[in-house]
Amino acid sequence: MSDSLELHGERVLLRPVTRHDIPAYEKHFIDYEVIRHLTDNVPWPYPENGVSDWVIDHILALQGNNRWIWGIFLHSDVSTLIGCIELWRPGTPENRGFWLGREYWGQGLMTEAAVLVTNYAFEQLDFKTLVFTNAKGNRRSARIKEKTGARFIKCEPAGFVDSAYTEHEIWELHKDEWIKHRDLL
């Protein structure tokens, strides 16, 4: 992903993750309260050098190859990564995932990032439909989907780092629905 794929919101900047971002990524990601809501493919306890390996082997290696990964930064501090948002195809079943450092929760920052990425997916990458998932019971994640116009489809069994979560909610957003909805945001 090149610098031209930076996405600018009112408060957030989305830009490609670099090796320079690894310390901030570790600081905000390796937190059970962040990781517990993620699929059980994410190990816990998180391994030493896990973030570095993930950034080098997954993010940097796959960037732009049907996978787009942005670090989330505040305009007030564009040097410190506070979260990530990712888009991919084909869906597995979802097309987007995200995480945000706990100290930034509840401020609407992830919704702002999700709007930028949704616009990019539909307008630049020509997605026709986006599918999203979240742990059933992760109300914050579900609320982002609601605010951005996604429709709840169903629940299915799924595994998460926190074994108290046993299902994920599946949501869908079609391009034509997004175009109508984004003007209301």
C-alpha cells in the first residue's frame, strides 16, 4: 500500500503500517481486554515477538494483495498507532476486521475509521457487498455495524480468545445501501 492510500477523517488518519509502528502496536494490542473479542486464531497469551512477526509476515508481505491494512492514528499524533483496520477478499465469511487500544474506546474513532474503509471498499475497490462479524455480546463492535448501516443477518457458532463467546453475529452491507446511509452520517 502506498502513501497515496492514506485515508483522512476528521480525527483519524489511516495509513499503512510500517516496522516503525511495531512498539505502539504491541503496547495497544497485547491487552486481554482488546484480544478477548477476537477469533481464537489469535493466540493468548500473546507470544513474544508475535506482533513483530505478524507485521512482517502478514501485514507487510500481503499489503495490497487482496488485503488492505491500515494503522489508525490520531491527527493530533500521527506517529503513534492506536489500532488497525483491515479489509480483504474473498470473505472468510467477513471482509473486515479491526482492533483499537482500550484507552481509545467509546470515542467514535473506530466508527470514523470504519466509514473511511467502507467508502474505500465500495468506491475504489468496487466491492458490491461487505460482510462483517463480531462476537455475539460484543456490543461495541455491533454498534459500529449498526451506525454504518449494516444489516444483522444471523448468528453462527464461532470460537474466540474469550471462551465465554461461542457465537458470532454476521452482518451485511450492500453498496447501494451504503450510498443511501452514508449521507445520513
